[in-house]
Amino acid sequence: MSILIQPNTAFLVQGMTGREGSYYTAKMLAYGTNIVGGVSPEKGGEWLHGKPIFDNIRTATEATGANASIVFVNAASAVDAIFEAVDAELELIVCVTDGIPIQDTLRLRAYLDRHLGTRLIGPSSPGIVIPRIANVGIVPTHLGVPGRIGIVSRSASLAYEVMTAMVDYELGVSTFVGIGGDPVVGTSFAEILMLFEEDLETSAVVLIGEIGGSSEIEVASYIGSKVTKQVVAYVAGQSAAPYVRMGHAGAVFTTPDTSAAAKIEALQSAGARVARSIEEVVPLLAAR
Amino acid sequence: MRLHEYQAKSLFARFDIPVLNGELANTPEAARSAALRLKPPVVINAQVQANERVFRIADSLAEAEQISRDLLQTHVDGFAVNNLLIEPKVSAVKEYALTIEFDRSKCQIVASASAVSNRLNRSETIDPLVGIHVYQARSLASGIDLPSEHWAQFVTLVLNLYRCYVQTDATRVVIMPLALTSSGDLTVLGGKLDIDDNALYRQSELAEMRDVLADEELPSRIVYDRVRVMRLPGDITCIANGAGLAMATADAVASHNPSFSPGAVIEIDGEPNLERMQAALRFSPTNARGIIFNLFGDRLSAMTVVDNLQRLFSIALPKVPCTIRLAGQDAAVACAIWSARFPDTPGVSTLAEAVEALNHHLAVT
């Protein structure tokens, strides 16, 4: 079943009763995602979209057997919600919430480094999609047909572009993972590439990076040494100027080595095929 | 959010970090009065959110007034000097720099110290769950060859600086220079404090310190509910829903031909509803030669986007040539509807076509 989500993965929605949580839970359930309940403190005992709501994760997991969560809780409370999920030993946490203070995320990262049984995707992640099996997060539910291309991206909108374009080339998606646009994220490009490399259901990978940070440089090194599958990449922000934050909190570069040019160079040297524009990604993929 | 030096110093004082007894002045006369109270010689620090430290020394009241007059008319890095911080001049035996910041390449909080006059420096990585250890502060002292009789003072200062960093939700705090005076005291002469924008919801006092005028000079800022304007040097405005899409649009413009270059890159984070698109259009600069709209229908279908665009154009018709690129659900039909209604503003389905069409339109007119 490709990566990250397995047949036994059962999700709780943290913040299910909030406006965003409720809207997207209905969509995720309609898609067929295995959501078994919601957690909203003080709303335990209620029902929403046919699923039980609990006050906390422990009672939720005891009642439902859930082992994963999707976080729609607002930025002020999201980190507390994630700490709770880590302490409850959930295996996968997908954090959609945007705008989490960076010191909070750093504390979370330090904590996760000591709790290796839990994987965090995000924050600021649009989610994970395994077409026809699971849509976890806010990715439009009409996107993604089943196939063998793994997609990992910092940008949600560019991944949507690629998934849309792939349809015309009769290419489909094994798993799409949005790692999020923040400067500090729970799971990096390299970690997702490692999973795709070992995944029998993925033949090639699309990687969508952008300016800021060194995640693409790190993954380039991994691609050059350990990845055998073809990688097609695009790095957004070639036209960006230093110190200008291009939307995402993490999309800002101050030194040449975190610019788009440096990342493109590193990825090309590692053997990835780098598209010059977002619209070149799928033709390159189809041509391999 | 960057704070001014005087704001950083007032926060440092709350955390028992030694700062000078300075006064703020925004006119040459006020500067002179401040210099009178503080007694020359004084240091006049331009309060501006540039990276460099701009200051002059005044040995007399008249000099203080003249220097202030000169500085208040200048710009540094595009920021206007509206305020001056007047401080007593202290003689420094040695100067150091001390920084605590989020180091993105290491994904960690790092404290570092250096001696200004030589290459001595030391860094320590701080575990955010534990905080800075006393031994780490001592390590910094030793790394800059600070004489040991000053270590206790230095350690206290570093620990207080870390408390300040955490409690203000800073991304970066800098003391530069940190002076060791002839009387053996460590004193802050220059300082900067950058606050994490994401944390402002829980730092209401700091949020109120925002310099709204300086913000207008920022190359990337939120101008409306989830509408962000990013300024690049060119003159083609790019409006897109999604940060990545906005960057890719700018990239496509930039790679087309040398005379075609992205200027304002405007991201709508969320649904491209009428209000957000109106705000985006409002912030396209008056000197923009053309506008590309690159809109993906995800939560809203392309038909709804086109509907919003039609209403936008009927309220505020852009004064320069535009192209509209639509993608997502029902995009082809939406393009056809748009192009029929606005034949002079092509509605196309690929970014390449949108860039080409606008470039062509501008080349022939």
C-alpha cells in the first residue's frame, strides 16, 4: 500500500469539531479514509460525521484502536495536541496546521528525536494521498489517480499542478506526501525518498523543492549514493531574491547555498532530472 | 518581525541584561536636550531596521544637534531614519558579539560569541527542551578569551539573554557590540531582536511595537487577509493562489526573455475569493507593465474563480494588459467562458501560454 499509510492505519482527527476539522473530515471520510474518531477536549461523548468524539487521545485509542492522527487544531494549541499524540505512542501524525511558532516546532522536533516510534509529517502540510485508498489532510479529493509515481513536495499548489498534469500523460500516483513549507518540519525529503526507494509500488519519484534551507541538498546526496529510482525534480524560486520570504515560512534564502540554483545544481549532479519550469516536470517524467 | 534597537534594549533591561541609560529623540532639538541630560560625549544611534549599525559620536551639544539633523534626513537600506537613540559614550577596553539564533542549516538553536578585534569565536548548540547550561555559557567565555574575573558576569548575561530569546519568541537576538568597559563591566552597546511572526498571537505587547511605516518597505509582507505581496525588481505582476504557484509563475516570467521580469509576486493563501483578488490587484504597483493571474481551482472550481474574476474586472478593471491562466476542475470550460467575455485578456490553460501571450501583447503595444 505504498508508503506511510498501511491497511491497519486508523486515524483520529484532532480538532475534528472545529470549522476546518469538520469540513475536511467529511471530505476525507467520503474519500474512504480510515478515520475512526475525533479528539476535541470538552466535546467527548459527542458524535460528528458518524464518528465518536473523545476528550483525549488515550481514551480515543482505547476505544477505537487508532494509531495515527491528523491535526487540525489551531496554531496556539497544535503543539500541545502533537505532544499528546506522541505520548500516546501514535505511529503517524499529519499536521495540517499552519503558523506554529518556530520555537514550539523545535521543541517538538527535539522530543520526536527521542520518540522514534512516531513520525510527524508537517507542520503546514496539505497531507498524504494514496489514490482511492486514503486522503489525509486538505488535498482536493478529485486529485490523484492510482499509479506508480511517488510525489514529495514542500508546496501544495505545485503538487496539485503536477497531479493534474499527470492525468493527461496517463501517469498515476503511488503516494503524495506534502512535507510542508515551514523551516522546521517533522520529516525531510531524504526520509521520504528512502521510503519511496524501498517501496515496491513506486517506480519513480517527483520531488518539488524551493528556496530556503538545505533539505534538497541533503536529499541530493542521498539520491546520488543510494537511490536507484529515477527522480524528476523542480525547485521553485529561481527568480527569487535573497532575504525575500516567498510565501512559505521556509521559503527564504540568505546565502547562495540555500538558493534555487544551488539546489538545482546539487540535484542534477546527483542524477536527478531537474525541470526548468513546473510544466516541464510531467513531460520529463513521461520521457524517462 | 524586526524590532528597533531601542526596543530590543528596553526588553534586554527587563531581563536584567545591562544596557545604557539612553533616550529616544525624533528631532534635532530633542536630541540636543537628551545630550544635555546625558552630558556629552554621547553616541547617537540611528534607529533603523537595517543590518548595519549606524551611529556617530557627538562631543558637544551643538554637534549632537547637527549630527541628529543629518541622520534624521537619511535612509539606510531603504528605511527612513525616524528616531535616534542617544546614549552616554562609554570607553570599551574590548568588544565582543553575542548571538542566540535559530540556525536553520543545523535546525537548532545556537548561541555564539566572538571577539570583535580578532577571529576568536565559539558556538554552543542549545537543546530547546533543556535550555542553555551554565557550562555552555562558560565555554563561550573561554572561547573568546574573556578574562576569568569577568566570567561570572558573562555567564549571568548569557543566561538572561537566553531567557529573553525564549520568552520573546525570538528567532534571533544579537548583542553587537558587547563592551567590556574600563571599569570591568559588560555593557550592551548595540542590539537587535527579531521576533517570530508566527508567535505574535501570544506576544501582544511585542506585536504592538511593530513599526508600521518600516513594514511598508519590507520586500515580503501580508497586506490583507492571507494575501502576501513579495517584491522582486521587475515590472510584471504575478498573482497566484499558493506560494509555490506564485514562485513558479515568477520563475516562468523570469526565464522567458531578459526584458520580461517578475515584479510584485502576490500570493493568495486560500480561496481566491473576490475580496482577496481585489486586494491582490490593489497591490499591483502602478509601474507594473502587465499582470499574470495563475489560479488553480481546488477548493473553489475554476468556474467559481472565473466568476470572481469577472466581478473583479467589473469593479476594478486592471489598467495594464493581463493574461489569466486557469487550472483545476472545469478549467477548460472556464477559460472558454472567460475568453468569450474578455477577448483582449486571454484565458489560457498553461503557464507557458500565459507568459507568452502577455509578453507578445507587451511587445506589440
